[in-house]
Amino acid sequence: MKNWIHPSYNQAVEVNCICGNSFTINTTAKGPIKVETCPACHPVYNKGVVKTQITKGRLEKFEEKKRKMEAAKSSSKKSS
């Protein structure tokens, strides 16, 4: 294998975010690295844990729609 085609792997490179958060990563880039968003300040993340925004799955939505249609059919039969 050719040694000169692979980049050097740097360990413990410091990453600084504009929010003030800093952490270390392993990367081929030379550090320190400055970023605009990080897991601490990005709106999708909540302290490193991804927030789930999906409240209902496809099956739950289908079953709810089915119940509404059946209720509408039964109420139309009662009014006739």
C-alpha cells in the first residue's frame, strides 16, 4: 500500500463552536476547528440527544382515519 496517498490521522483535535461549546474529535483535519453549530446549540438536538418530532406513525394515522370514516358512516345511517 502506498504511504503517501493516505492523510495523517490526528487524535484529540479541539472543535470550538460560536456558542462557546468546545469538544475534541479524531479527524484527518488539522486543528483547532471552528464551527457554527454543534450538538449543544443546534435546534434538532437536546443536550446531545436527538428530539423525535414524529408523533404518529403511518399505521396510527391510517387507523385514526378509518375510525373517523366508520363513525361518519354510522352517524349518517342513524340520521336516515
